[in-house]
Amino acid sequence: MIRIVLADDEALLRSALSALLPLKAEIEVVAEAADGAEAVAAVREHRPDVLVIDLEMPGTDGLEAVEQIRGERPEQAILMLTRHARPGVLRRALKLGVRGFVSKAAHPSTIAEVIEILHAGRRWIDPEISALAVLDDSPLTDRELDVLRETLAGCSVAEIALRLHLAEGTVRNYLSSAMHKTQTRNRREAARYARAREWF
């Protein structure tokens, strides 16, 4: 029996998967979560074989939850569900150790199969999502995207430095480089430019 925690803010989809997945494979849903914070708590409590988590949720989103969980349980197998896999997001998720990516539109039997694949220690990425990652046209480095993401969240240079464990001068250099590459006038404009092009 594969024990899973199922995290999705859409109650209807979450309850449908909770009912259907055990019918498609030897799967037991040990807990459900409606947001990232609940997902982190549920994984701590139940220590599932596989975490099935939505990418976009209110409050603590899927990636933030995954970062916390992987920090505590580096071996945790994670399947991420998504409607829109932006190239930068896919790269970040893979870097965090997410081993599976599936569209939320996938049939429950497909999701069940992927859960089994991940439980067996392998990885699986939906071909359509994988194709999106290949189409990444961002000229920005991962670190430049990191500082722009924090900028968009409203953080000051000092706060970004603290959150990313960088010197303030280094943060300014990354921001300056990102502004130059995007031909924008300030860091907030650069962050909006990168977000509009789905680079993160």
C-alpha cells in the first residue's frame, strides 16, 4: 500500500482524487491539505510515501511547501500537479527535488500510475510540461530570477539579502544585471517584465 498526502486548494478536485486514486492502485490517502502550510504539517505528522501537491495554492504555495518539506525530509517523493508549468517554475521544482510533474487535467488512472513510478524511486514528467521547459527563452540566471521573485513579493534589498543568504552588494549586482538584460529602468519593472513572460 502506497501512503500519500494529497494537497490541493480546490476541494472538489481534492475529494475526487481522494476517492478515485485508491480505486486505481494500491493507494491510501492518509491526509488531505487545502494549502501549503497544511501540507507541511500533514507530511510531518504522517510521513507519507508520496506527497501529491498542487503548484498554485493560497498562502504558502506548492514550491514553498516543497522547499520546507525537502529541508526536513530530503528523501520525500513528491508529485506536483499543475495547470500552467512555467519554465522557470519547472526548473526550480526539479532543483528542489520534485520527481514528478503531472497536469491537473490528467486522468486519475494516470496520476495513480505516476504515484507508483515515484514510489519505485523513478521520476516522471508529463511530456507537454517537459516541452514547455525546453522552450525557456529567459536570458536571466537562476540567481537573477531569485532576486526578482523576492522583489515582486515586495522585499527590500536588505530583506532579499537576508532571505537568500547573500551580501546586499551581491543582490544589487544581480538586480542591475537583470535590469540591463530586460532593458528596464528599475528592479520592480524588471520583476514585472520577467513575471509577464513566465520566466518564474
